Amino acid sequence: MRGYAGARRHNTEEKGERDGEQMIRVRFTRHAENKFAVLSAHGCLVTRERVLEVLAHPDAVVEGYRARRIAQGWLNNAHVLRVVFEEHEDERVVVTFYPGRRSRYEGPI
């Protein structure tokens, strides 16, 4: 089973975001970094900036599996961007992200 330690070993980038006056470090796992190319190959362009925007200012946040959280924000008229992350005292780790149909995810949230 992979836990946070597995995600930490595969960090490929650090970014920051402002939360009020506090700077929060954001790390992308190797899987998350690879996801940009995978989605692009399928015709879905998602930028690193958009992932960070959704993480910083989500339309909704729900609890996910194994203490992970999912931040959700607008992607286009038909889709939302869902960002799966782990939140720790001094950083957020982006585990993965994916587009979802608005009709599926916006109703119950």
C-alpha cells in the first residue's frame, strides 16, 4: 500500500500559493506531473496554473479516500476539474487530478 511517504518520494516540483498571509507549499507527485501529458494526449488541456487555482480557490471541497480531499472547480461548460490532494501542516500534495462531467459532480456538492 502506498501512503504519503510514497507520494513524498516522487515529488517533482514545489510551488506556493497564498492563503491569506500564509504561504503554503504545493507539491505534485510524479503521477500528477504525468497526468498533464496523459490528458493532453486525449485532447484535454489542463495547465499547472489551473490546477493551482482550483486548489487555492475551489468551488467545493469534499472528503476523499484515505484522508485525501478533492478540490473541485470549473474547467469548461461541460466539465469540472477535480484535484485530489493531501493536506499537511506545512504543505499540500497534489496526488492526481481529472476532468469530470458537471452533471455528475455539481448536483450533490
